[in-house]
Amino acid sequence: MYRISKVLNHNGVIVIDLNDQKEYVLLGKGAGFGRKIGERMEKPETCTVYSLQETRFLFPSSYYPLY
């Protein structure tokens, strides 16, 4: 189950998963239509779920040029 934190438009909402407290973006036809902030919802079957994945790139010190 998700809690809506922001309605982007009729087809997209930013939600917080109530189980793991992570933020997701739900995009799909009519996903945000008639929705309000704070409303709880299940994931519609036609939606795609996106989440932020952090990656860290470590470059060797020789990568940065010294001027």
C-alpha cells in the first residue's frame, strides 16, 4: 500500500511505500486522476513503478587533471 505525497498530473504520482518508507514514482494511465495528497492507494495494474537508485562512482586520483 502506498501513501500519496504529491500528485504530478493525471498520469503520475509520487508515493511513499508504507512498508519500507521509500519514495516511488508511479506512472500510468489515470494513476493520479482524482487523487489527493495523503490518500492511500494500491498500485494500479497498468502502472510502472520507478525508484531512485544511488550509485557511487569512484575515480582514481589520476582521473582529475592537476592544473
